[in-house]
Amino acid sequence: MKQGDLLPEVTFQTRVRDESVGGSNPYRWQAVTSSDYFGGKRVVLFSLPGAFTPTCSTYQLPGFEKAADEMAGLGVDAIYCLSVNDSFVMNQWAKAQSLKHVRVIPDGSGEFTQKVGMLVRKDNLGFGARSWRYAAVVKDGRVEAWFEEPGRCDDCAEDPYGATAPEAVLDWLRANPAKAAA
């Protein structure tokens, strides 16, 4: 992906709370498309190798959560964290992280990740197919800015982190705030 590219249209299988379901687990399946997430707004999307993993849980996700107010002030309507994990895992991770601003997107099959060219194998860690770490500023489904960790490859011995940190995205947003409608 690069600046100007349109994100692929896929359908994500999510679980949403619905009290009408009743019982101790009041959730139902809901299909949500790329257009639902990215259409008609300016968002920050970041993706990482996996929920509950050290760098993702200690630095990247909490950093974006902490940066949410400043990003909103720079014209960001939503912040999404995507991972090649199912909705059950992503929802529990969001709960464990006490997220209030960042919304999680489950790409359980890796379809979106594959279509943006970021699906890698992490068999050396027992993970299977996962996302390479990347971030993007997206306006109405089109990439405004793309951030990607260096060295993307299958079974990478390293897990680089820096180019996709919230600080890097904030630096870009500060230099490129949303323009007010005329």
C-alpha cells in the first residue's frame, strides 16, 4: 500500500454486545465491511502481530489509546487496531486493555491483511499467518499516509517497532492536520 491507494473491501466477522440475546453471554455476530469502518471519515488504522503480545500490549495499543484526544484534535474521527485474531480474542483484549477510544477490528482469516500485502508467516514463533506491523492515516477509504516497519519477511527473527509507533503517526498528523470544510 502507498499514499493514494484505496483500501480493499472485505467483510469482517465481529461479535457485538446485544442485550436482546439474553443470558450470560449477550453477544451476536455482526458483519462489518471496510466501507463501514473507513467510509466518510478520517481514521488512523494500525495493525500488529497479535493481541496480548508484549510490544503490542505494552507500547503500541496503549500508546494509541493515550494519543486519541490529540489525534481527534488533528482531525481523526476514529482509531482502529487490526490484528489477525478472531473477534473473541480481540474483544477480550480490548476489555483487558480498558479501551475507551481505540476500536478493535478482527481480521480472523487474514483476508484484509493479505489484500493490503502485509500478511506474513510467523511459524518460527508458532503464530502462523499474522500481520506485519503497519499504520495508516485513511480518509474515506483512501490512504493518506502509510507507515511500515522495515524488514518485512516471513519468519522474521526480529519484531521491529518504531516506524508505526503512535508518536510517528502523531508527527505526521501534526504536519498534516485535516483541512476544514469550506
